[in-house]
Amino acid sequence: MEDRATQDHGLVDSTLRGDRQAFGELVERYQRLVASVAWRYGIGQMEIEDVVSEVFVKAYRNLHRFRPEHAFSTWLYRLAINHAIDHTRRQRKEQGRTEMPQSLPDPAPTAGEGVESGERATLVRSALAKLKAHYRDVLFLVYVEGLKIEEVAGVLGLPQGTVKTRLMRGREAMRRALVSRHPEYFGGQR
């Protein structure tokens, strides 16, 4: 049985020869990966579907630039990251041009509200976003996407040992960041 990378290369070749159904298979295989990249880069839920479509349109138009010595998933992952960064920059520029509303809601919780479970998730997501990209990518693919070490290695084009090392170091960096920035929530955990 062919491995996934070999199958992907076959689908790319078929697409380049005009088989649109082959590209549809690639979209089906990787749309969740692209959506997760968009989410991780702070793109709102309402926009993720559009961003995924835009990434695949860009991938289709640039498929002739794909180099078969690399995994398709790695090429697409990089494309998705670059597109998400560009999208986020455009959003910031556009937001800067909008008028300020007359009143803004207070984002702070009221005195009677307890710590919501969503607050911890927000703190974890924020800490994840501040990690070095090579740690963040591995942690995200393992813990959010649920990929196995060998799958992450394939997506990122890295040896499994490197993925394991980055996973271990990334977890430790996350732990240190959370404990130092938010000891009230994470100080007692090891």
C-alpha cells in the first residue's frame, strides 16, 4: 500500500494533467488542516471557511510550483500559514479604518463572576501563540489536531525524533510561560 505522501504526489500529478477530481481529493484530505491553521492564527469562526477556500484556490493556481521532493502537506501547510498571516494583517489595517463605536462593553468579569473555564483556554491559546513557531506547530498538530508523531513528521517534513524533541521542549516552554505569567491559574501544576 502506498504511503500518504506518495498518494498526494500522484494526486498532484493528476491535477496538473487536468483531473479536477484529484484536486478535490486533496481538498478533502487537507481542509481540516488548513482550517486549523486559520483558527490558530486568530481568524474568526465566521471567516474560516472563506480562508480555507482562498488557500485552496491559491494552491490550485500555484500547484505547478510544488516540488515533489517535499511533502504536499508541508507545502500546503506553509501556504496556509502565509495566507493566514496576510489575512490577519489585512484585517488589522481594515479595522484601523473603521470608526470607533460610541460605547464599548467592559471585557472584565464582574466581581461576582468566578473564573470561567474559557479563561484558562484563552490563556493557554495566548501562550501557545507566543511560543517559537517550531514548538507551536508541533504542539498544535499533536494536541489540537490530534495527529500522531509520525503524521506530524510527515506534515512538517521532519524526522520523528525531531518532532518528539520539539514536543517535549514545547510542552516545557508552555508550562514555564503559563506558570510565570499566570501563577494564580497554573502555579500549582507541574
